[in-house]
Amino acid sequence: MTFEELKKNKPTSDWLENDEDGDFFNEENISATNKVLDAYISTLQKLGSGAEEDDILEAVEKVVTQLNELNEGYDHYIETSEREDLCEFIQTAAELAGLETDEDVTEEWREW
């Protein structure tokens, strides 16, 4: 997988479709989430293939704390399946940037 493929396959693409009654997701919270995820990918791409672990983890911390704020602001729309989707997305991107770990990189900062 590449960053471009990851960018095209954000977990949010399925969220709206799966929310048949529109209780959790709308164009506003999906768009805000996509913006945060796109910025995360762009940051990792700018770091390049020889990125330092600390720089990658700084990008992870930033995306997770931004998602914490969105989740709070949009009435806690990130639930179990969304959390799993986001964790996988963030982890995959961090690994593409060169991070080597078997641990959940979001756990330290995640409130959702």
C-alpha cells in the first residue's frame, strides 16, 4: 500500500453508507475527519522514507488529538467500529512512514 492508496481509502468512506438512519454521520463531521486524516498523510509524506520515529509519533499524536477534539465537538460520533477503522488507518500510515511497532500507536493519546 502507498500513501496515495491510503488517502483514497479512508475509513470514512463507508461510515456514511453504513449509517442508514443518519444518527452519527453527516457531511460536516465526515468532511472534518477527512481533512484531519489528509493532513496526517501529507505530514508523513513530507517526512519522507527516512523519517525519525519521534517525528512519526509526533504526527500520530497530532492526528489523534485532533480526532479527540472532533469526537467531542460532534457528540462522540467515534464508536467501536470507527475507532478500530481509525486505529488501523493511523497505524498503517505510520508503518508506511517507517515506524516499526506491534503496539497500538494511538493508545497513549486516544480518548475515543
